[in-house]
Amino acid sequence: MERDLILNGINIGETGFDEDKVLAEIKSRCIDGGYNFVSIRPRGEEIPQGSFVEWAKYLAENKIYFIFLYATQQCPEGKESWLTAETIAKMREIAGEYYLGELFGETGSQFACKLPGYYVEREGVGKQNTCIGGDPYDATVYISRHRNFRLKRYNDMKEAYEGYIETLREPVEIARRLGTPNFYCVEANAYAKHNAAAGIEMPVLEICPGNSDILVPVFRGTARAFDAKRWGTYVAHAWYGGLRHDDPLKMKRLELTYKYAYLAGSSMFVLENGDKKVRGYGTEYDADSDVCANYRRVLALMQDIIKNDSRPAGGPKAKVGFVSGLHDGWAGKWGRSCVYNQFHSEEWGYGDPEYSWKLLFELNEKRSWSEPENYGEYDTSSTPAYGQFDIVPIEADVDHLSEYDYLIFLGWNTMTEENMKKLTEYVRRGGHLVMSAAHLNTQTKRNGEYIPIDDEMIEELFGCRHFGEIKRSVNGVKFRFDSLDERVKYPRYLSGGCDAMFTAGYADYLRFATCSGKTIAYLTDGFTEKMYDMPAVIENKLGKGVATLFTSINYPGNQAVYFTYRAIVREIISASSRECDIKVVGSDRVRWSVYEGNKVYLLNTDYDMPVKIKLLHGEREELIELQPLELRSIQL
């Protein structure tokens, strides 16, 4: 099978930039270590265009891939870019495939996560934070010296979504006009799909801020949805891996970061800094320190893994996709405050749509032994089939959506007729779709009236019609029948009395009547089988697939409905793994993935203890012990 081309290297310019020493840095920090990638972040007032050409020639001669960070975004006053069209043309001619293009950066962090004035010193608020060249800047101003893009106030989610995209599209178009060959963007949050809509071709995750188990699926899912050539990881560990640079766990965390990203399919690794100098939080370490030596050790360790392992191309298998809906503004763990930087009104603060994503924070943890709805010969509740899931943009076409056995909606979604048709076709082809009535809303305003999509489209997909009546209920939920998907084992009862489950407070439900669909679970306030009120979960068999609808118009992040939706999702996760031909059972500290040709990667994320797991493949059962931080590949 084809082997991945994996880029691994360093960044020049993060902790100081000297134009005259760039070639020496390339040699000492990249070539001498056997690495094949360099990111260059130009700094200062002016760099002769001939220097860029000289660097490009040297890099290409040594077969080093290279990219320029912030070439358009953070260039000298009055210029469009650090690079002219003539220089770009020369570099493309000289370096060919080794010149990767431009790495844009952190636009989601600027336009989706930061309070106005975040980077500007205010009276009584600590020291001044600085950015390019030591100049203070305001997060309400685009991070560029020569353009003054200011954030706007938006009326609804559609305006905000499109406004963000337009803000990024302008510098991308400048770089395109100058002839830049490729457009990457490093991002510390979940805005990969937004950046793709603005013209970014390859997403790069700034992997250390936030929860890697969640953000990696965002970037991998986006890359797959838009047929990106690769997705990458930018390791800003010296800053975000921990506040104390001499912390031994911080170095272990760095090693796990690299190994996890490799297991998960990243094909580009950039160490922002640390091998040369570490500076921040009031302390500083130079190249001779044990701290910097540890960065060099991990960088070399990663290079050995890449050199000695033949990882198949295409990334790890993923059969479960969580859908990022239209206009969704969730940013991941990093920057939880107001959606799309709309701090002017409380309605824009994070609420039920964004809190719905918290369900993902549970996924790598097994369900408690005392949860009676956990079903199976083994406990497969912590990871889906093949150990990985993707977060998939609803903007993907139906062919890409159909690569997943299960699609599950979580956060904000503005439903459209186009997307309803796409999801209906997904189910017809054999997929299993899970969503709530909240995801059928066409309303774009944060606190607007609930306006569901056309009832005939709902009937076609879910086999039910609504009465337009919204009922507020504090009742519990009973799963009365088996799922129409025989793989899924809800905690159902077939006859007789049963306690209501998942009671958690008042919530709003849309009243439905089934047509071709079947009520699987009811709202109920009683023990007997006759004391149920209205449908809570409806399923419909359509073509080769199944569509599952939870009837609440509250997003799953609402505490009153969270536990019911959680029960559905956790059972889908378990079902996907139960039916899989390869299983890993045992410690939930183990992350794992499977590539084409049944190549399995196992990583023990425990800092301190070895763990034992069972690797099941057909009739085979192998007991494996993994040492702390150990990454192991096994060819089945």
C-alpha cells in the first residue's frame, strides 16, 4: 500500500528572527537532525526579496519542504505581503513541490474567541500583551499592520458565519493573486470548516491548546470532507503544554502529543519552538538547558518513529461522524465565551447548542459499571469502531457523508431544504442518522422562534408529522421497543411495567404523530406500560438505512434532555464497536486506530502505569501490555 509522506520539522522566527542566520538555523535545527520540513515566520521591518529566493534554493537542494507563516497577515506597513509576485514565481520555479505556500494563522481565535481589548493593557489589568514586533494589538482588529478589518455586530448566526468567512477570504485572495501555491491555516479551535469555506485548502491544528481528542477529529473530518491533500499539527507546546517549563509531566505531554497526532493521521508536524529557546510565564531557558534538550529528544524520537514505521496513506478508519451543523459557532474547549466574538449581547453567549458538544468530552471514558443500559460481551462504550471518530461538516457532499455508518448531530444547525435532501439520501444509501428536533430548526436567530423545516420533508426522512404543538414536560423517558437498526440495543422493555429513566427537569418537545416511522421511546410519568404520553424517540426505516429523531426542540446541551440524548449516542458508540471485526478492550487510557490493511496503532496515555488490553481480531485474542507513553504498531 501507499505510504504517507510525513513532514516533520521546526519553525524559525517564533523566539527571535535574524535574517542573516536563517540558513544556519535551517542546517543546525533541521538538516542536521534529519528532518524534512521548515516553517519560516519573517519578522522585522524589511527583508530583501533575494533572501527568500536564496532560502528557497537552499531548502530545495536539501529536499526540505517549507512554508511561510503569516506572510500576508503580518507583513511590513504598507505592503500586501512579505513576498512579491515575482519572488513567489521564482521560488515556485526553483523549489517546485518543496515550496508549500503560506500558513495563515489563528483567525478563529481572533474572530471567535476573544473579548474586544483582549490583548491591550487596561488599567489595573496586569502587564501589556504584545504581538508582532512587540506592538500591542486589539483582537477587534485583524492581525495585520496594513489592513484594518474590524469586527462587526451581526443579527443572526448566518450573518456571523458568512462575516467570519469574508474576513478571512480577503487575505487569502491577496495571496492567491500573488501566485502563492497552497493555502494552509493553523487554528487552535474548531473553525477548520469555516476556514475551508474561505479558501484554505489544508487545515493545521495548533494541537496543544484545548482537548486533542476532540479537535483532532474536527481537522481530520474537515480534511476528508473537502479532499485536502493533508492535515497537520502545529505543536505550540512550549507555550500551551503547561505553565511550568520544568514540569516533568509537561515533557511527557509533549511526547504524547506527537504520538497521538501520528496515530490519528497527521502528516505534517511543526515544532513551534523549544528546541532552541523556551520563553514565557516569566522564565526563560536557552539551548543548553535540560528543558530545551528534552524538546530536541522528543523531536528526534518522533523522527525515528516516522523513519522506521510504514504508516499506510489515507488516515485511520472512522465509522462514526459527529456533524458540525450549518452556521455552528462552537470553538472547542479553547475560547468558550461568546459565539463569533459577539460580546455585545448576552444571547450570543455560549448556551445549549454549544454545550451539546460536551458529550464528546466523555467519549474516551468508559461508562460507569453501574449504568444498566451499557450492553455487550465487553465494555465497548469508550471508543467507536476502530477507535476513532470524525467531526464532519454538514457542508460535505453526500458521497463523503456516506463514508460513515453513523452520523450524529450535536451543536447548532440551521436546517435547509438542501441539507434535508442530502441527509435523506444518506439514510437511503444505508446510513444511520441521529438528530433532535432542535436540529430541524430553520431559525438563524439565537433566541428566535422555533421554525421547523417543511413537514413533508420531515415525514420523508423520519416517518412522522408534527402538529405544530410544543409541549413542556418534566416526564421521564421509556424505550418501549427495539431500534429499527438491529445493531443498536437501547435499554428497552417489551411488556409489563418499567421505571421511567433519564428524568432531569423541564424541557420542550414537539408533538409528532408517526406515519411510516415507529415510536421507540415515549415520555412518561408512570410505571405501567399504558401510562405514556407522547413520542420521545421516533425511528424510520428508509431505503437501506435508519433515521432516529429525538423530539425535543432543546439542544442536547440542555441539562433536562442531555441524559436521554447521551443514552442514544453512547449506545451508538458501543454498537459501532461491538459489530467491528477489530476491538480493543481494557483500559480507557489507551488510544487506538486502524489503517487500511489492518494496521493497528496503540498508545498508552497513562503517564505512570503500564496498562493491559485485549486486542480482538475475528477469533484471535491477544493480551498486550503497554508501558507508560508507549506507542506500538501491530500488523494484523
